[in-house]
Amino acid sequence: MKRMFLAGICLVLTVACIGCNTVRGLGKDVTTVGGWVVKGADNVEDSGN
């Protein structure tokens, strides 16, 4: 009974996150941070040459 209840809660939370674009927003944030890392690495590479 507890497993079914927890599975139901997990399913509802997953659908809610997808429905409110939280997952999409997180993906955009990760992409932005990745761009900052790449730019920082490029700046370090340029200053070393």
C-alpha cells in the first residue's frame, strides 16, 4: 500500500514538473552555465598564447 502511494506521489510530481516547464527552465539554466564555462575557458586559452 505504501509503495503504491509513493509511486502515485512521484507520478503526480513528475507530471507537475513537466507541465509547469520546470524541467525546460532547468535545461536553459544548465545551458547558460555551460556557455559561461566555455567562454571562461576560451579566455584562459587566449591569455596563455
